[in-house]
Amino acid sequence: MKNLGLIILGLILLSSCSKVAPPEPYGPLPSERQLAWHEMGYYMFVHFTVNTFTDKEWGYGDEDPSVFNPTELDCSQWARVASEAGMKGIIITAKHHDGFCLWPSELTEHSVKNSPWKEGKGDVIWELRRACDEYGLKLGIYLSPWDRNSTLYGTPEYITYYRNQLTELLSNYGNIFEVWFDGANGGDGYYGGARETRRIDNKTYYDWIFTHLIVRELQPGAVMFSDAGPDVRWVGNERGLGSLTNWCLLNKDEMYPGGNFAHILGEGHEDGEYWVPAEVDVSIRPGWFWHESQNDMVRSPENLMELYYSSVGRNSNLLLNVPPDKRGLIHENDVLSLMGFKELLDKEFEYDIAWGKKVTASDTRGKDFKPSNTVDRDNGTYWATKDDQLTAELIIDLGKETEVNRILLQEYIRLGQRVQEFKVEALSNGEWVHVLDGTTIGYKVIRKFPTIAADKIKVTIAKSLACPVLSNIELYRAPGE
């Protein structure tokens, strides 16, 4: 019995010694709140305020609250449409530049409490909170730093006012997944009757560091968006275009909302010191707010599909603006387009050809990091090479000749973003055919290529900052091509 015990102990020790350690993290890493944000993928922006009723994009700040009077406001309709469209959350303009508040703020009279809607007893933010909960969506808040109504804007006292408004929103409406700060800073406005132009130094005036602390304290799970983060960055345009080379990394110390950084924000920085991934914000209409004249200018389902590839398909999240109309409803044309897009999306990614197929690799770290981890549909597992191996090939055996024209790739970003260059080839008629080249991967990239009948697909990591770690490879045969 004594010898048997020694044998068992020896086997345990041998097993523990033979277990291969995972790769060390490389570079900046995403926080848990950022990881949750990456998984959101696609969600709705809602621009809704007095502008909806005055037919403006930017309100001046002198609008009478009485103009805000939606006749059929139904936040459940918004949430139902978002859910059925495949979205995972809604971010609402709680206050746009005109300063009108969609909640009954105790800090200003310029709010729904002085509108005829629900006799001044309504609260759009609370109604949307309940609607999001009903449909399993997350809620985000946009609070414009610029306020063309406030007499305090441009003075130090305004910063206290702004932070108190933020505190109201983050204290009374449950969990918030994203707080959205934009870069519109100063200019002409009503300003309590002054009707003048007020300029501020957008680099220093808002004292953002201390505003960020309020968000961290009240909503620790929320990411903050602005040109420079701190958690999520603007992609640098409002056309729906992410960059093909897209690092989740950014050197943001000298950046601030409203600064001249658009040329940097698309690609980010390969040597960035912070994890600040890109968000693509774009509207389903030419304008951000609803205008009756644009009812026939809604993006088509096919155009929305292209936006999906140029945003989610390029390592970004897609924030698609869908503005309610004067009724307080998402217009029928917008709904029709969104549902058409969802149908296209479902058909595009209906069946993952790679799932469960045999995968071989030119190098592997060990049995816990085996190549088959890339096709098990589990983002918590991954394939990795040995530390000194910065290039490698993965070959997926499709088992028979199969048509394919889409590939989805994901890195295991808990260990950082690493891949600098990759390529994809298909074994067709006994020969390897090059189908595409790529640069960065990050959380997710989805790439199209001409339909090809292939027995095998080869993914080559041609250049990497550290040993590559891939969590997911998916292959599809999208229809119509």
C-alpha cells in the first residue's frame, strides 16, 4: 500500500510538472467593464429632445419646454424594436446641447417637468429604464457637456451643475453600461437670455478627471466614451467606417473631447499604453434627430449590412442611431429597414462551417491550448503557440469540398492584442489559393472574400507582437454571392 501511495503521488507530481503555463499577458489589457462592452457588439443610439419637434439638429437653448409633447411616446416600442433587430442596449440623449432634460431634473426648469407631456409628471429616462429591463437590454446615458440653455455655461459653477446632473442620472436609473461624452464644446447660445457666444478651453475647462471619478463611484460597471475614452474612443468619423487596421490601444494622456484627433482615432496606436477600443457611431438617417423630410432617406437593409462589416467586422462596436418621431415612436420606415437588416444578418451567419471541424497547427503550446479550441464556439478557450513562436499556421479541414466566403477571427484579448498581420488561404482543386490579407484582429474581425469551393482553410499569423492567442475562427457561406 505504501508503494502504491508513492506511485500515485509520483503521478500527481508528474502531471503537475507537465502542465504547460498559459502565455503571459502582453501590453495593456481590457478591464472587466471593457470586456463586457466588447461583447455588446451592436446597440441603439436614441436622439430625442425638443429638436424632434422644432425640426433642428442642434437646439439653440431657448426652446419653450411646451414644444416637447409626444402624443404616443412608447419606450417599450423602442426596446422591442432594438431587441428584435438584434441590438443589446440603448443609449439615450438624456440632455443634448440645447440643455433640455428628458428627466425631471431638480437642477433646472428646462426639462420634461415643465412640458405638457404627461402634465409635467413624465420621465423619459425612467420609462426607458423599465422598457430595457422588460426586453433584456442594457441602458446607456448621453449627457452633453455643452449646454446652450444654462446661464452658468462657461463659468466654473457650471462644472458643479453638470456633475450634479450626472449624479442624478447615475444614482436614480439602475445600472448604466455606458456614459457618453461628446466633443461639442462652446459657441453661440441662449445662455439664460444672454444670447451670446461663449468659448471655453475644452482641454481644461471640464476638468474631466474628477467627472470620471463620479462615474467610477456611482456606476463602476459603466464604460465612458469620448474622443479619448477613458474606456472607449470615437472612431474618428460619423460615416460608419472603422479602420481595417484597428488597435484597441491608445496613447491618450494628451487627448481630450473635442480635440483634433480624428486622424489618430481610427487606427489607434500599436504601442498604445491604454486599452481604449473604438466605437462607430452612425445614424440610420442623414440627421441625428427625426425630420419628416427624411422619412424616405432611411438607410436600406443592404447598406446597414455594409455598415456592420465596416464596424463590428473591423474590431469596433456599432452604435446605430434610430431617432423617434414626434409621436415618440420609431418610424415605420426605420423599423422596416432594421428588420430587413436583421434578416440579412441571420442569413449571412446562419451556419458556422468551421464549428467542430478538425484543426491542425504548425505549433501549439500544449493540450490546454490545442488548435481545436478555435472552433469549439467557446470564447473562454484559445489556441496559443510557444512563447518564442511569433508566426504560425492553422489549417481547418472542412471534410469535403465546401463553398465559403466569410471568415470571423477573434483573439483572446484577456491576454492583450498581439496580431499585426495575417492571411487566409483556401485549398481548392489541390492548390492553396490566397483569398485575403489582414493586419490587426483584436476582439473580432469579419472579412468577406469571393466564394470559393475549398477542402481546407489555412489561417497564417504572419507577424505578432507576442505569441499569438486565438480564441475563435468561424467560416460562413453567405448567400447571394
